[in-house]
Amino acid sequence: MKIRVFELGHIGTDCYIVESESSDAALVVDAPAEACDTISRYLETNKRSLSAILLTHPHWDHIWDAAPLAKKTGAKIYASAQALEFIENSDMQRDVLFAPGNFPAAKVDVPVHDGQTFELGGIGVKCMDVPGHCPGSVAYLLSENGESAVFVGDLIFNASVGRTDFYGGDFAALERSIRNKIYTLEDSVAIYPGHGPSTSVGAERRSNPYVFG
């Protein structure tokens, strides 16, 4: 399992390509502005086939290019069922979440739920509901050949945590999500957040200044 990160869009959102080592399949986690062109070029250059677009949560900076990327590649969009209202209605992105302009609403092909597991192109996927930053937040635990990494959106960052002052934010819920879903993973599991550098479960459990393990 190889992980590539591209910092894209209006406010430097991390867009990840996760490549299988056992097939030509790849997954994308989050699709900020510029993702369609960037990811399409990468796939073509590296002869990869996009199996899915996994959306961690329904904020505009993470979903801006989801619709055009899905249309161009044929990949299905996965997201929490609780996020559908925002992902599929771009007016709400502007009116409630203050998106800096209009962008195409995406159609979620596969609504996911807490604890759901499946395989995409040889990569195992486990979905975990992680409310707190906003409703419809999902962390995806991806695994292949004994290696695991968790993609957490804006739940937790390197030495920080996600904001809870947006619509539906709740710090107590965010803290529970981190303790019960992230800190229960093995220390060695890499954490890939929605912004900034990666970290690990062990590092955050020991030293995150906002939610101690």
C-alpha cells in the first residue's frame, strides 16, 4: 500500500491517493479543488485505475472536485449517510458552510456506516463514524499486506484537533471519537489528516495537547 499526498484547493486540503501493491487499483481520500486534474494526470502517468473516492466529511474544501473526478474516472463516491444532505446540495455549502463560490454537487453512490468493512482493489477498508468536527464525519482504516493507516479528515491533526465551531460541531463528541475510535488502534498505525503532516496513533495518544490518551 503506497500513499501519496497532494495539498490542493483554496486552503491547502490534503488529497490522498492510496495505491494497492497487489493490483493497478487506487483509492482517493477527499477531493478538494484541483483534485480532478491533478489526480487524473497522476492516474494516467502511473497507469492506475481509480476504484473509489472516499469522502471523510461534507465540508466544501474536501468535496469540491468529487463530482468531476467521479465523472472523469468512473469511480464511485463513498461517504457517510449522514453527510448526504450537504454533499448532494451545493447551495447548503454556500449558505451554511460559507463556500467561496459554487461547485458541482456530488452524488454519493455508496453511503457507509459505522463498522462497515469491504475491499477495494485489494485494499481492506473499515469505516468508523467519528462525529465532533461535523455531522457525517468518517474515518477510513485502510489495510493491505499487514500495513494499516487511518484517514481521519478534520478529526485530529499532528499535535492538534479539528475545529468544533462550525455547524454541528461538538467538542465532547470529537473527544469521544478520538479516544474510542482512534486511540484504540495500534500505536504504529499512521494517521493521515485532512490538513498538514501525517502522524501516528502512538504519537498523538502520548502528546496531543487537546486530547490525551
